[in-house]
Amino acid sequence: MSSICYDLHSHSTASDGVLSPTALVHLAAESGVDVLALTDHDSTDGHLEAAAAAAEVGIDFVPGIEISVSWRKRLIHIVGLGIDRNFPPLQQGLAELRVKRQQRAEAIGARFEKIGMPDVYAGACGLASGVVGRLHFAMYLVERREVRDIQQAFKKYLVKGKRCYEPCEWASLEEALGWIHGAGGQAVVAHPARYKMSRTLFREFLLDFKALDGAALEVTCSSHNAEEAHLMAGYAEEIGLLGSVGSDFHSPHNSWAKLGKVHPLPAGCPPVWRDWQ
């Protein structure tokens, strides 16, 4: 396995990360990352800045994206790697998703107001550089000490079934992969062990993903333990997918997601960068 350190899933202030693209790249270099993908939610606004910073510090930069997808009424995140940000249908699709994201944020704010917390939406907006996401709500709840950490904020208020969760119809799987492929990229299923599906349903999803020329599974990431990584490597082998690695970094204050601190792919799992130049 290559000794090169890849981190192919990270976020900046262009979406819901807390570091600017430049600061993110500098931290990645300090953390031993050799190849970094910036995969902000529904935005490529950080690409040019990150690419310039990467050239400055001497690491390789991969332009990426993370797209929210609705599949059988379930939210799935699809990462695109090696994309051309100038592909018009991609930018049109991302713009539509950002509108949906803003509408969802306003609806979440209304839900908080309904339960007697009227300032939460404004607080979340104050933490966002762009469109407000659920993470900004969670960060604000931590800041005002309503919860002890980000995970508790999600579990108490922001996940499906909780009082302030707001459903949304995102892009279809076909649309998202069409944008990624049209932009010259590879499609990767982000943090797959997070999705609460039976093995049968998860396999059906992977078959749909593969049928649309999906490339890879994020086999190792910050939210996967060793057992889950090996399970995902098994699915990748069965379905004929490559393996990817990514920290899903958002903030240096998140001890569970550090840049470059992701376990290597299990032995025998072909990497998504196998054919990269």
C-alpha cells in the first residue's frame, strides 16, 4: 500500500467547515497529508484558494464536492473527486441545492422557535460564511451550552425523528452522478456505515450506484471503526467498487475527525487513486 497520505474528504468555510480553504490546506500539510481533496457541501467556491495554497505548501490538491442525494426517501452523501468546477450543469445543480439548503435552514429555525428557542436560527447564521447547514445549528447549540458537543446536538434536535429535524428532497442519485461524471470526476459514497439500512437495502443502493458508474466507497473515514472499514471493503469487492479514504474534517476542535488521521485501506482493497496521474 502506498505510503502517500491521502485525505479525500474535507470541508472549509465555503460550506460548514470552520477554517478558510487556505488555513485548511496549511493544516493538512502540517498534519502530513500529501494529497487533499476539498469537498464542500454543494459548493466549489473554495477551490481556487485551496489550489493556490496547496501549490504554495507543496501538496497535491484534488478539486471535489459533496452532494446531498435523496434515494428512496433517505439522505445519502456523494463525494465527487477530480471535478471541473466550470462544468455548467454542475454549477446549476449546486445552485439549486443551495436554495433548498437555505429553505431547510429557515424551516429548522422555525422549528426551534416553536419549542421556545427563537434565537437559534440567527445564531446559526452568525456562524456560517455561506448557506446555513445543520452543523451550524449544532455549533451554536454547543456555544450556548444547550448541549455538550456536536454529536449530542444532532441526536437531541437535528436527526430524523427529533423535534427540529426538517426533511428535504435533494438531488436524485442519477442527477448527482450525472453532474460529477459530466465534470470529469469520480463518484464516491461518503461515510457509508453511517446510513441506517439493512444489508439487503444497502446492497440495493450500491447496485444502483454501480449501475450509474459510481466509482468508490469511502471505506475508511473518521466515523468508521476497523470492523466497519473491513465490512465496507467487503461490499466494495463484491460490487466492484474502489476504496476511498477521508477524514470528513470540519474543525480542528473535533477530536474524532483529524486531517490525515484515517486508517489506511484494508489490504487488497484497490484505491480510488489507482489510475490517477
